Amino acid sequence: MRDELQLFTPSQVNQYIKGFMDQDRLLSGLLVRGELSNYKTYPSGHHYFSLKDSAGSLRCVMFRGDAASLRFRPQNGMQVVAAGRITVFPRDGQYQLYCVRLIPEGVGDLHLAFEQLKEKLYREGLFDPERKKPIPRFPNTIALITSPAGAAVRDMLRILRARWPMAAVKILPVRVQGEGAAQEIAAAIRWACENRAADLIITGRGGGSMEDLWAFNEEIVARAIDQADIPVISAVGHEPDVTISDFVADLRAATPSNAAELAVPDQSEIRAGLRTCGERMASGMRARLDRERRTLNRLSASRAMTEPASYFKEKRLLLDYESGRLVHAMERTVGIQRERLAKLAAALDAMSPLKVLGRGYSIARKGDGTIISSVRDAEPGEKFRLRVADGELDCAVSPTPEEHGEIGMI
């Protein structure tokens, strides 16, 4: 008789398969190579994607804690190697790869992350020359944002003191590698700007591997340098080393020692320049004194200095000459105007009514001054004044016989 089959629920089956898979040593830790597909990041911070090849695909998940260690941005179509374990999610019975690390195939994850961030910031314009702030010629205060215990800070201090001891130097100690280093560097840059702690910032460290220098490849540091209103010199590693901070900074130095040389002038060169300027000024002053002395000697020997009265005599003769010219010109002008006045007076006299009266004519005016020019302008008995050559007569209009049709005067 056949044994009776055992009855299970779906969740029990899923739990059984999960336990079976969790005990498999191969599935508990394996590497899977494939192409990223359907890559999504959820607000929870978890990453979901699939790995596929030409024959199949595998669902994968990377939880927030593991995803935080990603150095690059995964993108669909990218060939990667995923490390993790395969098990079943009991709720839906789907098995998937629980990824703990994702490595781009062909290049290291650090190199890929570097290139991705470089391309992103370049497209945003953070590397544009127009954004670079000028480095002060003679900084009063310099802030060194670096490790206080490294050889780099000692080299910078030594060079700064030798080249330009007039500048004050402030050390803002930070970690320059390891977890949290990038956040400390960015925070120190922001603090220096908010508190106007310096005229110039130098941030960097000595040489090391790409992993050692990685804090200066973090986006948070690049953004802090870009947003700083104080000029920043990036001095990371040795001359061949290049970081994102170098591209964003206002000036890139090959080494920390080189940064100190670029930050301040050499006092010996300044002194030599001042001596040269002083010598040129003294030479120029002597040459000018010689020219002025020659000018003074020439003026001292002039007639105006040896015979001062002769100058006034010449000016007095010139004054007499000009006075004569002025009087002659005024006399001519007065004569011309006098002749013109006589002509105008003669013309006016010829047009005078008094001339007419002198020839025996007279002018009759009413009391209101109206001239009587016709017998119709006066009424019988109306009084009027008659102007003759030597005076005026009071007159009145008297009627005359009607048959004559005239008006008489009395």
C-alpha cells in the first residue's frame, strides 16, 4: 500500500526550498558574470536588477547597506561580476541572487567610478575655466586642509615659511583616507569659507594608491571645492596622480610641495625685484635732477632773470602800441556811426509833418485827437484845434448858406 502524501502550504514549500538552498555551499557564495538589465533603485535604498546572458537571466537584489559601498553607477548593458548567495524569497517563491558586491568587468570599479563622476561633473560645467577663481598674489592667511601627521603638511609648512613667512598658516586637520574622510574634507572647506578663515585654501595629501587617494575623488569634495568662495589649490599625491579635485580646484599642483610654491611668492625674488626697482628709481631721479638743473641754469642766464626791468619795458611799449590801435579803431567807429546818425536824422526830418506845416499847411484835430480830413468828419458847432507851423488855434465849425453846401469856421 502506497504511503499517503504529506500536505504542505505554499509558504511551507518555499521555506523548505529556502532551507535546502541555504545549506548548499555553492549557492551560499558564488560569482556570477552577466549583463545588467532592468536596473532600478528604490526609495528604500535597495537596488533591484537582472543578470542575463544569451540563454537566460537571473533576478538579483542588493540591499541598501551593500549598495552604499558601490564606487560606480551601475547602468543597463554593463558587463559585471556579482558576488553573493542565491536563496528563495518565501513570500513569492522566487529565487534570486542576494548581491553583496558588484564589480565592473574589464576595469576596476574605482577606475569606472572615477570616469563616471568625471564625465558627470564635466557635463555640469564644474571644470570650466570661467569658474576658476584667481589665486591671490600675496595671501595673508592660508588654510591647509590635510592630515596633521603626514609628511605633506610638514613639507608645505617648511616651504611656506621659507618663501613667504609673512603669511599666517592655519591647519584644519582632517582624515585624508578611509571611511568618512571625504565628508571631513568637504566640511573643513565649508567651515573655512563660512568663517572667512583664510584668503587661500590648500587641500591634499601625499602619494598613495588609487584607494588611498579616493577621498579626493568623491563627489562631496568636488562640490565643496566648486561652491567655495575662497580660491582652492588641489595638491594630491605625486605628479602622475590625477583626482577629481584637481579638475574642480582653481589651481592644480603636482605635489603638496609644489602647492606651497604656487601659493606664495619667493621673498628672495621679491627683495631682488625691489632692489632693482629702487635702483631704477634712483637712476631715473638722478637723470631728472640733471635735466632740471640744466633747465634752471638756462633760465638763470636768460634776460628776464639778468635784467628784470627790460621785460616790463617791452610790455609797456606793447601796451602803448595796443592802446593806440584801440583808440584809432574807436575813433573810426565813432566817425562812421556819426555819419550814419546824420543821414538818418536828415531822412527823418524830411518826413516830419512840421516841415509840411512850415509851407502853410495846417492840421485840424477833434478833441479826442482824431484828424479832420473831410468836411463830413465835423458837425456844425463842433469845436476842434487847428495846428499851424508855430502853434495851435481853438476853432469851431459854423454853418454856411445851404445853397453853397459848405461848412465854415470861426
